Amino acid sequence: MRFANRRIMNRLRTPSRHMCVLWVGILLAAGLAARPAQSQEKTSLWKVSIGARTMYLLGSIHLLTEKEYPLDARMEKAFQDADAVVFEVDPDSLQTPSLQAYILQNAMYGEGKTLQTELGDSVYAIASARAESLGIDLGPMNFFKPWLVSMTVALAEMQRMGFDPELGVEMYFAKKARAEGKKVLGLETAQYQLGLFATLTDTQQKDFLMHTLTQLADIEKELPKILVAWKEGKLDDLEATLNKSFTEFPEIYERLVTQRNHNWVAEIEEFLSGDKTYLMVVGVGHMPGEEGLIELLKKKGYTIEQL
């Protein structure tokens, strides 16, 4: 069990960097070459302004391949224009022993309980079969709760396809910010993000695990659509592709997306009240829809320009 724990912790060494894979449809297609940087008219980058004050809002993909670089030149310019870069979580806070301890404390079953006993033999057999079809053995994860198992299998499948969190948009700009001495901020703590999953009810966690395993079976078919929609900033396509799978889980969507969007709008208003220019980089799944960041900001009276 100790060895299994180490394997899980190594895979989730920077958990909040990948946690969004579960609710943004998991991310992008391996094997699709990036288009030339200026080949499309729009991208998933917006300029938010009120009067003379502006900031940039960039919808990110959390895992990418080297083929997706270089990023669009407009994204690079937004970074250069910014005095500070804001992420969902400050990447520098993700390697702490306390965070790993938090995961183990909130992800492991107590004495006498396992994933198999809590799912039940019949459901566990179905889950194991689905995971096995993806080349994933649930056995080493039997002492962990469904929320962590969901994240782990999703990450493992993406990595099998060649996607790497170290190549995600956040990590790319975080490294550039550190190299150039730009200030880096986080909207949330990693513990808060993981708590969104850890405090799901037992039933929600079980349902979500089964749903994740089902969705992963179709991921290679869906990923190309997500990739193109992200590159071209097509909000309608992003909403249809990324968020449709949450129709069965409205309470989870409310918790993971809607509530956080409203929280972040308040943060954006604070950023726009000063004299600094910010680049805010968050999952692209937060952009589309009536409760997405773009529409919420428009309703607040901000001028939004898609770049």
C-alpha cells in the first residue's frame, strides 16, 4: 500500500494543475499540429476594459504537447504587456509537503474501507473493466476515494496520449513570468480546489468516477473539436464540447464552474480598479455560456474585445 501511495502521489505531484481535466472535457488532441500563430482571426484571449484601465483574460488548456507551440503571438504580447500574471493557483505553491499531506488525508479511506467495498462488487467490476480498457489498473488505487481515482485515471490517459501538464498554458507562462521577474498571483489555494472534489458526497463521487471512465472512452474523438475551438476562440463550440457532459451533474457544475466564475468576477473588478495591467490565465471551460466569465463581465458593463 505504501508503494501504491507513492505512485499516486508522484502522478499527482502538482494536483491543481490537472484537476480541471475532469470538468473541461479533458483537453486536447494528440497528433494535431498547431496552426501558424496568426492563421485564425480570433483566439481564446480577451481584452477587458473600463475607461482607460485594461487587463487580459486568457482561456487556457492545462495539458499540451510540444506540437502546440509556439502559442499565438497575441498571447505572447498580452504577457509582455502585463505587469503581473494571475493563475487559478500560484504554481509555486503546488510542491509543498503540506499539500501532499492534505491529499492523503482527504483522499484515503479509513480502516476497513476500500474503493471496492464502497462501490460494491458489481459497480467496482464495471469500473475496473472500463479502466482496464484504457490500460489502467484500479488495483493500486483501491485505498483511495473516487474523486482522486477520477483525477488519476484522467491524467494517466492524457499522459498516455502524449499530453503533459508541464507543457500546459499555465506552466508555460508561469516559467516565463519567473524568468522575467513578473509578479505571479493565485485566485485560489490548491487546498481549496481539491476540496471542491473532496467534499462531494459519496454518491456524487461514485457517479462522477463512472462518468469519467465512460467519457475517457470517447476522448480521442472529442479532443480535436476542443483543440480547434480553443485555438479559434469559438465560445459556442467550446460550450457544446466542454460543458455538455455536465448536464447529468448540475450540482457539480455549479460548484466547479458557476460559483467560481462569480468569485473571479469580483477579483477581476479589483484588478481593474488599480493602475497595473494583469494577464489572468484560467481554464477555457470558464469562458463560455450565460454564466461564463465573458457574459458575466459584459453584464457588469465592461468592454470585452476578443483578440
